[in-house]
Amino acid sequence: MTNTYDTIVIGAGAMGSATCYQLARRGQRVLGLEQFDIPHSRGSSHGYTRIIRMAYFEHPSYVPLLRRAYELWADLETEAGEQLFHKTGGLDIGPPGSHVVEGSLRSCQEHDLPHVVLNGAEVNARYPAYNLPADYRAIYQPNAGFLLPERSIVAFVNGAFRFGGEVHAREAVLGWEPVGDGVRVTTDRAVYEAGNLVITAGAWSSRALPWLDGLAVPERQVLAWLQPSAPDLFAPARFPVFILDQGDEYFYGFPVFEVPGFKFGWYHHRRETGEPEALIDQTPDRVDEDALRAFAARFFPQGNGPTMSLRTCMFTNSPDEHFIIGLHPELPQVSLAAGFSGHGFKFASVVGEIMADLATERTTRHDIDQFRVDRFENKQHDE
């Protein structure tokens, strides 16, 4: 078997597996390299469920990408013969004037998205698991829900296989270098060459591209699953996914699904950053649990029962918490996608399409200007 490919993809988590799938569909001889298992629980793409939502409080410019992402998720479901998206509706919640509420409403208005504006009392009446202050506001978006991250990665990888692609698990990349107009990649098993290289290495991005140090920063995140006292109130049919803005901290959560417990997390948790191996190996402790329970006790008292599970994952944050996607500034045969800052998984389907475009055409029809790689030039990395 030859060790020469059209494109090599480093990292086969959500973004990398989607890229392999899209490249293989285009007839590319593609190789995906993953240092862990496929799927695995040592990065950002595990934990049974991930929110997908169209009304995007982060910025309305994400909405066109989300429209395409929804289309591509539906295509993947059809091809895989498996349901990957579960529609529950979604709530973006906060005090009057909060960033999450106002940003979500702006996206709805600018892109004519279906939505309903509710106050806290109305939310509580509709969805009795919620216990919001009466004066809180919420934007209800009917098309939100959750994706299944592990099953989605499996579907992307199996799809890549069907179109002739290769994906290798438990093969760590030791380094890469440009060779003429292409690249050479050395792993702990072999040496490969290709015309193009795509780097989708998640929390390990700065290992593959050292100049991303300070621009793609790994952060420890902890999720809790607590058994509700009234489980029927937390079932997918009665419990929309949510993002809740308390004015200074954001939380997010899901209905009970697949495993026992109401799942939720706290954006940026304890703000612990560092080397990815150390962060993911730091076992959740009582401090993590108590911080999460305080939130559940206030807003979801019927979901604050016995602990079923605590699990660690990672964010990889950019300085402005927007994505970093584009061509390498000096090597056009190399492209990268990093810094998804805890809100990237829902975009994996369309990011795969974008990265396949960049690898094969050096451009994309999608508007990714706000994600350009050079936007942090002349900025301090710690701002």
C-alpha cells in the first residue's frame, strides 16, 4: 500500500472526521490520523449530546453556516440510516437585556427565524422542570435540539470508508514539514506524503502549529448528570435544550437521554487552562460537583437529585471565542480549523465541507472572513 495521498487530515474528532468524509466523497485519496480511539473521550466530542441551534446569540453571521450545517446533518442521517439530530426546541434565557437573550433575538430578527419571546413565568408554565425568575426573558427557537457526537463521528468515518478514504486510530503524529508543493507527515508508525494537509487537532492544535500557542488554548470543562426527582419533566418531549445567562456566567443543558440524569454544564467552568493531557486527566471532584449543583438547585430544583456521572471534556478557546479557519499564512497547501471555543460541534458538518474546499480549491463559497487566521496579528495573546 502506497503512503502517498491527496490530502492528510491530522485529528479525526468532529471536524477532522467530517473533513475526511467530505474529501472522500469528492474522490480524494484521503488519510485521517487520530492519536486516540474513534470515537474517544479525551477531547471535545463526547458526552452523548451536543446542542444545535439556529438563533445564534454569539453573532448573526453564523446563521448562514448553520442553515447549511442543518442540511448536511440531514444528508448524513440519510446516508448513515441513523438519527443523529433530536429536535427538542431550545431556550436562550437571561435577565432582561442579557447578552444571550438580546443576541439570540437579533439573529432571529435579522434572519427571519421562527421564535417566541417568553418571560420566566411563561417558561415555567410551559416546561415545569424550569424554575426561572418571573422577570427573566427567553427566546424559544423550535428548530433547536441536540446531536449525538460519538455516533456522528462514527457516521462520518464510516462514510469516508464507503468512498474509499482511510482513517487510522491510535497513530500519533510526531511532526510534519512542507515538501515542495506538498507535505510530509511522520507518525509513530509510518511516514506519509500528500499534496495537502488539514489540521483539525482540537486541544492539540498548537502542537501541530506552534504559532497557535495562546490562540487555541485548551480549557478543562466538567459536565454533570443528576437524577431528577421528576424524570418525566426532563424527557426530550418536555424539556428544551437551553443556554442560561446569569449576567456574568453562562450555563447550558439537555434533557435526560440515553443515560440516567439531567445533563448540564457551566461555560468555562473553573477557568482552568493548560496542557491537554493534564486537563483531561484531572478527575472531576467535589468542588466541580458543588459548583454545578448550586446552579441546579436554583433553576432546576427537580433536577438536583443524586449524581449519576461527572465527566471532563475540553474547550479550545480563541481570544475572541470565534473560530479560527483558513489557509496557513505561508503554506497554501496547509489549512486549519481550531479555536472552536466550546460552541463548535454543531458546525462540524459544514466545517468538513469548508475544509474540503480549502484543501482542494484553496477557497470556499462559505463566508469565513470573521474566522480568518490573521485577525490576531499585533494583538496580545492574553487579552
